[in-house]
Amino acid sequence: MIVLRSLLFNLVYYTNIILWMICALPSLLLPRIVLLRIVRAWARVNFFLMRTLAGIDCEIRGRENVPQGGVLVASKHQSVWDTFAMFLVFDDPSYVLKRELMWLPLFGWLASKAEMIAVDRGARSKAMKQMHTDGAAQLARGRQIIIFPEGTRRAPGAEPAYKYGVVYLYSEFGVPCVPIALNSGYFWPRRQFIRRPGTLVMEILPPIPPGGDKTAFFEELQARIETASDRLLAEARGHTMQEQTRIA
């Protein structure tokens, strides 16, 4: 049953995303807020598809921990889900993403219109300056800068691999940093076909105030995110075991 549901969900999801990108093309000629509303509608449809086709409910905890206005958001990254869920949490998110994604047809055009922050990972010093320049401009407009500190998706429970970029942005921007933990990779694993049913959880943790020591910030950020993500992973596994026991 899980295999069949996963097959159906993947087929519908990837077909759906292409159709939405095509339908969103006229927004390239309109104010950016139009594209933002389209993306939010697409994210809601994804939540609906996950629930009805794959049996995955999505729970977002800690919304009260989101400050108003421009902030830095540092999130665990385990799944494709993480990339669109933020649009249903934050008012106007701008993602830090690798420059190569901007070269993709449709996606790259829309990401450029959405004013995402594209960086060249191969040129470290240039990438830092680009993140600072573009990020500061977006923060001044009250947007939320979303960064995945590990740079890429990591399997649930994998050894953390946080990069310096998040520390640089924290020290340069002088705004609170909101850590985010999640267990999305358990239900929507990277590079895997299967979609496991259950309750996927994103937990927004209390913000870290600006102006702290860089080393202390880096250690605290990683400890908070990893501790909470491990707890959410254990919660997901526990629920799965309970369900399997009930069925047996």
C-alpha cells in the first residue's frame, strides 16, 4: 500500500509542480506579491496532496516564536518539503540558494522574480559578499532570509555538517536568528521513492538574539537544531512503531 501511495503521490506532485510553474509565468510581468500568493497557494495544494495521497499530515509548532519583520532563519534541511513549507510560515521569505538553480528553465525565472539570494558556492569569499549585499537589501524590506546552514539535504540522524555562512550572516545583519528543527526526511526522504505516512513536524524554536559571540552562536544554533530534530525523529519513529503494533 505504501509503495502504491508513494507512486501516486510522486506522479501527481511532480506533474503538478510543472503545471504550476507554467501557470505562474504571467506573474513575471506583474508585481512580486502576485508570485508570492501563487507560491503560497501551490504550497497549500502540496499539503493537501501529502495528506490525501501519501497519508502525511503536516504540523507546524512554535509559530509564536516568529518575530515580526526582517529576521535570519536557520533551518535543518532533510527534504524537498522544507523548501516550500516556509511560505506558509513566514510573511515574505527569501531563500539563500545555489546559483546553478537560477539557470533552470521556469524555476530559475520564477526564483529570480521572487528575488531569491543566489550564491556561487565555488567562490567562497564572493558568495559571502553576495549573501551580505542581497540579504541586507531584503532585510531592509522586512523580508525573512532563509538559510539551510548545512548547505544541502541531510538524512535524518546523520552527522551534522554546519557551514560558516550562517555565522557570517548573523554577525553582519544584526537581527535575531530563528532556528528551525524538523523530521521531514523521515517521511519524505532525500533521493528515495517512498513516502511514509504519519505526522511530519516542523518546530520553530525561540530566536537567538543578535549581537552574540560568533563561536557561542554557532554552538548554540547547532545544539538547538540538532537536539530538537533528534527528538522529532524519535517521535516519528515511535508513532510508526505504535501503528505497526496496532495493525499487527
